Amino acid sequence: MKVDLLATMLLQAQRSGRGLKPAEKELATAMIEQSDNDATTRLWNRTGGIEAGTDVFGLTATTPGPDGGWGGMGRITGSDTDATVVVLSRGHETMEAGVDLVERAARTARTYLGW
């Protein structure tokens, strides 16, 4: 979702004929490089979410959660490790059930890879 949000923000700036503002660059850097959820929420609120870009980018099945929220991706780094774990899911009875499944999948991947 964070990459989709960054692409949406860049699209909005381009459509407005401008580059990113310093505050936007700072938040985007924190969002992408540190996976900063607070920065993501602030950018989500500034841009109105990802809907402005989903059709343009062909992401017609990508939607925010039922409460308008966003959900995440994870990067695992270490002295000899640099991996990105992405888990997408849908169709769960509740948000909590979906979150539980995603967290279990990420833990399983990490365990399997020996991290």
C-alpha cells in the first residue's frame, strides 16, 4: 500500500504541474525507507488515499480497508539479510481475521528463511 500511496502522491503532484514539497519528500522518505506508519497515515490524509491512482496504474482490485484505512508491507534487514515480505489477502470475515492471517504468513516466511 505504501508504494501505491507514493505513486498516487507523485501522480497528484505531476497533475498539478509541481514537484514534491519538502514536507512531502520527508514523509515519503520515512514511509518508504523506514516503513514509518505515522508518515504513511499523514500522507494518506494529505492525498485522500490511493483511489486517485488505482485506475491510472491498473490497480482496479486494490482498495483501502472498509474503514478507509491502509494496510502494510514489511522489510527484514540484518547484517546478511535484505528481504521484502509482502502478503496480500482478501475475503476475510473481519479485519482482525485478515490481519491475523497476514501476520501468521509473515512469521512463517521469516521462520522458514531462518530469520
